[in-house]
Amino acid sequence: MIDAIKLRILQGDPIIHDVRNASLPKLFRGLPVIENKSCANECSRCVEICPTNAISINPVKIDLGLCVFCPLCEEACPGKVIHFTNEYKIASDSRESLIVTNGTNTISVEKASEKIRSYFGRSLKLRQISAGGCNGCELELNALSNVNFDIGRYGIEFVASPRHADGIVITGPITQNMAKATEICYDAVPYPKIIILIGTCAISGGIFQYSEETQRKFLEENKIDLFIPGCPPHPLTFIHGLLDWLDKK
Amino acid sequence: MISLQVQNNQPFRIDEIPFLNKSDFVDSVSEGLSNGFRMIGLFPADKNVTHKIISLLIDPDFSSIHITGGEFPKDKLEFESFANQYPQTNYFECELAENYGYEPIGHPWLRPVRKQNIILGNKPYQFYKLEGDEVHEVAVGPIHAGVIEPGHFRFQCHGELVYHLEINLGYQHRGVEAMMLDTKNNQRVVLSESITGDTVIGHTYAHCSVIESLTDTQISLRAQVIRSVAEEFERIAMHLSGLGGVANDVGLAIVSSSYGRLRTLVINSLALLCGSRFGRGLFIYGGVRFDFNDENVKQIISNLEIVRKDVSAINKFLFSSTGALTRFENTGIVNKDIAQQIGLVGMAARSSGIETDARINYPYGAYRYFPVSLITLPSGDVFARARLRALEIDESLRFIFEQMENLSDGEIKSDVGSANPRSGIVSIVEGWRGEIVHIAFTDSEGKIIQYKIKDPSFNNWYGLSLALRKTAISDFPLCNKSFDLSYAGHDL
């Protein structure tokens, strides 16, 4: 008993109190910024080097739904037009808002409908489905429940059964072998229900957009409520996105 | 045995591999297996020439890899199965049958590896079934009760006791090996980072070593040390995560959350080095992208000092708790004999008393100059698999502190040329879970024509099945967490 108390004292106060203004290491690659500079003549190095076709030029645009946040484009750009900042607030409720252009300083989340907020604003239970996720996103989702991020304090929790859930959280590009299970799981969630996509693979297929083993029909047939980009997304990106969407302090 | 003998990361020419006829091939491979070698691969060297396969066996005593080729008649892709005598080859033969249509004659248990609903030997696959009074079957998955990856488990039980557990995987199959052939250089590193998100460093290390060996690229000592330090970061982080998991499964919440807190410190340290908590973006062909400097070294050292101090207090609490030890000891035993027969690797093998560690048996990179100690425990139960991880954390911390205090100077990147034609390479890395193997072959223009990946989970899932025999089904979560295997790494 004494030893358990000692362990508790050793824990100290590891929780991140202010999740809205936490600071991440300066090397962390979050929101990319596109400088107001013109590109060198006919330069398309960023487009060629990007492993997931996330970049288009004239003008330069980066789709965070496709971006795997590797530093290749930043390295390749001769005019230093693209650089990553450590801004982690990059979640959005619309796919279009994930496209970063010159002048994009923030990515924001529109409030959910009043019905959703009144149903889920104080308690949101989610069922996670790993549909080809490499376990990177899964580790970060698990980290949400640890003593640092403690998502339980906002009434958000991951549950075991889809019957107990208010929505599903999908990680991974949805493999053919998981396509049916994903549908069955979603069907088992009672209405009203939401879908959240976690990570680049779920949002666009990411690096697996070239794979022949994926089956993404489910995502075309259903409305997606929230997109959390990243490879994998930082836990704070998830928390921030959900709190904004549910309009909590 | 007739074979080409190479070392870890030693390039060779495809033409040097002896290709034997069927019966000589079977004899030669059997001889190797009878010498106590372990199989790490069985597949065609060229994906499109399926009637010519190679077998790769490793000899831990002499750090060598034996490669033997076999040429089969194109219309008769069959051979006598090795698996009845050497169970370790069982799953490799299943994989060969599934991917290339071979028939291992007399195979004891031909089953699907990654594909669902496939026909093997003219009939759809059926799970084993226990019959009799008061026996029952428990089916779990693919979606499990938690934030984890998918897989299907069938337990054949009598009362509380499990008599057989069958594990059916493949739900995570994304076609990584096929994509390795078709994608561009700049995509391959990102792809190898996504083989398993919990072993980013391990798999990317193996992949970069493959490309660097094929292109005869020398890596500076400083870059090698940074790679190894990152690998030990990953080992510590995932061992902390696993220990937190087993503590949680026996109801010790304070221990579990304490390990979780320390893991955050470790992965945040990795982010101080390279911007990603999992080490994504750190590796490039020819070295590493990010370097240690006075500022990040200072912060990382101070983080690790906390880990070193606190982890010993937490370990002491966990491993002296009678409640935890009662659950850990004699639960889910895989003894040394069985572990050797089925070819367990990595920390699970070391917990069954097998002396195997790629960092020592097949040294690579910085481990050639700065060795680590081999740690084994004899009991093969949950206790051993948990305790071993605690001991490995101490050893990894020692390695990191030693290296970070004595970093050599030098560049961290070397130039990479083009790949040698008609060459092959085997790269072995000891990830935190165990032995990771990447194997590649090139054609006459240096283009990669075959890429095989073997995650340690490929060997060890069967160990979990056997650990559950005559074990209470309520102990499954604990056994599962003690093995801590990857679905994505197996399914690829």
C-alpha cells in the first residue's frame, strides 16, 4: 500500500492541463505553410518528390488528407516556399478545408449541428475500427487515454462494443479483408451516429492509395463527420478537433 | 548442405546461388534443418519465375545465411513437406502454397496465411474443431474489444481450459511486398515506415540496409550510432508499453499508468530528434536525416534520467506484487524445446531460454563495434516475457547513455548510387519484438524484382497458440499481451 502511494507521488502531475495551447517540439511536422513567394521557373520538384501525390503547383497546394508529413517537399524546394510548422490544430469537418494554399494559417472545425452537440456534447463513446492501420494511429489513440492526455476528462471514451458506441473511428486505408467487418460494425451502432477518420490512410489511402488490396466503397457511401490528418495524428490534434466540433471550452 | 553462404547485409550475385533439382533441393534443405538451422524464407527469387525457388536458412553459431535454390518442373510445383519433421517450416510452406501455388506433399496443416476464403487442396479451409460432451467453441474477432488491430481467434475449450487456439489473420493485408516492387525510391521509405507503426525504426532500418548494400553505400559511424540509438529508443518505448499492458491485465492501474507516463517521455525524446514520436522521417538511404546537437541531447538525457530512475521503482513494485506474480508465473508456458521446434524469435524466444538476438548473432551497424548483452530467461511463461522486457529496458538505457556521451564526429549522410544488377541481399535487424528480415533481388538493370519481408510476428503467432494450450481462457489477454505481436507486420 505504502509502495503504491509512493508510485503515485512519483507520477507527479504529468497531465497536459491546457490542451489548447500545448507546445510541441519545434521539429514536429504539423501544418505546412506556403510562403508568398513565386516558384522558380517550371520547378516541380515538390510534386515529383511527394510520395503520396499530395502536392499540386501553380499555385502550390498541399492536401493534408494525402500528406504523410515527411519532410521531402520541404527539403526539395529550392526557393523555401514550403515549410512545416509545429502547429497541431489541423483537424477539420470538411475534406476541402484540408487543402493548404498560400495564405492558409489555420485549419478550423465548424461546430457540429445542434442535435449532435446536444446528444454527444457531454458524453461521446467511440468504437475504433482498425481497417489496415499499421498500429501507428492505434498507438496514438491509445495514448489519448494515458495520464498525459486523459481524454476521459472531456467525456470522450473508447468502448468495446459498437452497440455501446455513438460512432466509429476508422484507422487504416480499409483493406479488402476488412471491408465487410467495417460495414457490419457501423451497422451495429445505433442512430444518430458519427464517422471519424483518423490518419492519412483512412482519409485518402495515403501511401496505400496505390495498393490493389484496398476497398474504400464504405467511405464513398457514408457521410464523414470529422477528418483528423497526420501520420499518425498527434493525440492533441484529435482532442482539439473533437472539442471544437462539439463546441467545448 | 549445398548452399551459398553469406553474412547479414553482404551482397551476392544471383548467379552464385546453386539451383538444384527437386530431390537434391529437398535433401539439402533437410540437411540444413537437421543441423539446427532456422528458416527465414522460402519463395521464388524472381516473382515472375515461380518454378525456381530459394530457401534461406540461418546458422546462429557461425552468423551465416545459407541460400539454396531449387528448380521445379513448371507443371509440377510440388515437394515433400519438411514440416512433419521440422515444424518451424510449416508456415513458410503455407505462404509458398498461398502465393505461388506450390503443393507441399504431406503437409500437416495447410492453412491460409493472409488471403480469406481461399481453396487449399480442392476444399475450402475448415477450422479445427474439438468434439465431445461439454466442449465449446469461442470465436473472437476480427474486431476486438479495444483499440487494437483485427484478427480472428477460435478457441476450442472444455470448461475454462483451452485445448486449441487457432489464429486466422490477413485482415490487415495491404500488399506491401507487391508495392515495394512498383513504387518509386521516395515512396519506399515511407512504405517501410508503415509496415508496422510500432516498429517504424526496425523495419526502416532493415529496408535502408537492403538498398545501401545493393548500392555498395558506406554509412558513417555517426549515422550508424544514431540509427542504433533510435532503435533502442523504440525498444524501450514499446517494452514500457507492453509492461503497462500486462500490468493493466492483472489490475494494477497505478503501475500501468506509470509505465505509460515513462513511455511518453521516451517517444517525445524521439520527437526531439526527428519530429515524429515514432521516428518517422529519421531514416534516409545513406544515413539519417536528423542529427543530435547540444540542445536536443541535453533534453533527451534529462528525459532518460527520469526514465532510468522511475522505471526501477515501478519494476520493483510490479515484480514483487504477489497478486501479479501469481498471474504471471506458470501461465502460458512455451518451453525451450517447443520454442526451438517452432522457430520462435526475438524476445519471446529469449524468454524461453533460446540464445538468439540478431544484434549479437548477426551483428550489423553500430552493434558491430558497440555490442549489447544477451539476456535470456529460462521459464517461458508470462513472467519471463514480462521480466525480460524490464531487463532489456535497462540494457538499452545503458547503450543509449554510453553512445550519447561518446558520439563520434562525421557526416550523417552518404551519397547513394544505383543498385547492382542481378544481385541479392538479406538484411536482418533485431526490432524490439524480434528478428526482422528484408530480402531483395534485382534484375539485369538493377530494378528490384523480388522483395520479401519477414516480421518476427510471422514466427511467433504460433507460439501464442501453443502457449494457450491447457491454459484458462481468462488468461488469454495476459498471454496475448506478453507476446505483444503485430497483425500488420504479419499481414503486410
